[in-house]
Amino acid sequence: MIPEEEIEVFFYDSKEALFCDVMDDFQKSTRQMYDETLSSPPTKMEICQVLKKLYLEYTENNIITKRHSPDYQALLNKLPKEWRAKHSKNSEDGLAATLFAPNIKMKVSKDRAHGIIDTLLLTVVNKELIKDHYEIFCTLLDCVIDEIYE
């Protein structure tokens, strides 16, 4: 048991402030994972590895899997415009910019590759309906990675 004097307690003015802090931490840890996993330019195997790690992060973080729900959208609409703009910019600068950078040789267009990867990652939304969802995601990713990247 942790001694009471070592427990750090955080209070937030609102659930929106808490949400922003949680999302900022998620973005920061995800960016760190990209940086630790990917070289420049990344190899196909590194890309697979980072996408598999990202999928596992999504399975742990229900906030991400619920992003299209009306409640999630309502919460986003209550957030400060400055934070939404910064969060959106950080998202754009994240995985997509890394995986589809000009120095990466691709066999398909950036838009097609983005669509394929997004579709695969969206299987996490139905993880309760798919038996062995992570293994299936990995199998599908392994099958298409050579179709996307040289």
C-alpha cells in the first residue's frame, strides 16, 4: 500500500479539463511510442510494429474507440476552441505524417494507404464482436503491408 503522504491528488475544474489532460497525455505517450519504434524513414516492419502497438493502445483506451458517438461529439463541442485546434494539429502531425512522409516509398496513393490503415484500426471499435480481434488485426495488417509499402 502506498503511504498517504506519497499519493498525489489532482482536482479538475470540470470534466472537460480532465478530458483535455487525458487526451494530451495519450497523444504524448503515442508520439513517444512512434519515436521509440520508428527510424527515419521507417521500415515496413517498424510500421507494422507501431500500428500493432497503436491498436493495443486503442483497445485499452475506450475514449478513442467511442470517438464517433454522440456523447463524445457533444463533449468535444464543449472543449475550448484553442485546445481543439492544438489537438487536431498534433493529430495531423502524428502517425499519418510519419507513415505517409514523402521519404517513404509507397505502392499506392497516400489516401488509399490512409484508408486501408484507418479501416484496419477501426476494427477495434467492434472488438467485442470479433473473436481474437487483435490476432485478426495483425493477420490483416501483415497481409496488406506489402501492398502499401515498397
